[in-house]
Amino acid sequence: MLTNEMKGILSEAAPAGWLMEPQVKKLLGLAGIDVTRFIWTDDVGEATGFASSIGYPVVAKIVSPKVLHKSDIGGVEIGIIDNEGLTRAFEKFRSIDGFAGVLVEETLKGMEIIAGAKMDHQFGPVLLLGTGGTAVDIYKDVALRMMPVRQEDIRSMIAGLKAHPLLTGYRGADPVNMEKLTDLLVRFSGLIMDLGDLITSVDLNPVICSPSRCVVADGRIILKSTARL
């Protein structure tokens, strides 16, 4: 069930028709889904203070209701190692149309996975799981299930991926935490069922999975134009 705080986030995003990344992460966090530690601010001093507290390197991303695909316009800076680098990123992003601040977040390592959902006019909510990152459209390694899903459904989806050996520890590499991944996807499915007719699609890409965590590093939620909150 959506809480009042969740409904407030959705209402705030309604005029734009979609949720910007910090709004997505706030919503996911309220649903019990692990997201990167982040701050959303237009103040350089606040951003550098946060970055120093969590430790460099950090990632900085433009936040703008007019920018749906941040990477396409150079709106993402990775591997920032100090306050000077973060300040330069702010200066660059301020010139982007619709500037509404900068999201600064921790840098994580692990395997990149995509989790998504769409509302199919015939089958209802459908869950997508696959190989994530910027190469998602190249490899097209995905599994689909109608929602809601159970833990056994998630295990079956994972086993059906071509990248399954990479998840389980290919050639001595550390496997991802399957329990954390399964829990994240079950919680995600529950959230999508609660959102229902308010949305048309959700993309969480990448979800970064390691032996210890599975964390949403970026996400986008597209609202249905007829949604009533």
C-alpha cells in the first residue's frame, strides 16, 4: 500500500509526467529497496561536505525535469576524486536546461543488472530482469514474468539469463548475493502492484550487485497521463 509520503512524491512529479532520479530513489527507499547513498542539492558546499563524509570517489548527475536521458547530454560524471572535481561538475551542470540541482552518490562496484516493469494492456504488470548497464540494448539478455512474483519465480528468471554464470561466480569470480537480489525484486514487484494504473513503465538500470549488496544506482518512473493521485 502506498503511504502518504509516497503519494506526495508522485504528486510532486505529476506535472513533469515522470520521476527524476532522486524522486525515484526516495520512493524505492520507502518501499524497503536498497539505493545508493546520495544527496540532491544545488549547493556546492553541501555536496562536497556529503562527498567527504561518505568518501571519494563519487558520481555526480544532473537533475532536471527536462532531461530524461542524462548520459546523452553529458549529464553524468563518474570517478570524481576530490572537491575540485565535484565543483567543476556543478559548474558544467548549471548550464543544462531545467537545472534543478545535482545528485551526488557513492561509487559502487559489482555486476550491473536491469530490473524493469511495464503495464501491458493485455497481461497487466510485467517484470523484466536482465543484463544491465549501457550495453543493455546490445545484449538483450532478459527474462520476463507477469507480476506479482514469488521468490521461486525470481530464481527461475535468474537461471534463464545468458549471464547466469556471471551472477553465480564465473571462473572464480565472486558471486552476487542472490538473497539480496531476490529480496529486491520481490519488493520491487510489490511496489509495482501498489502503483498499478499510476504508471506506464519503470526502469532500474543499473542495479549493482556484489557479494554483499544489491543496490539501485539509477532509475526512472514514467507516469500515466491519466493518473489520479
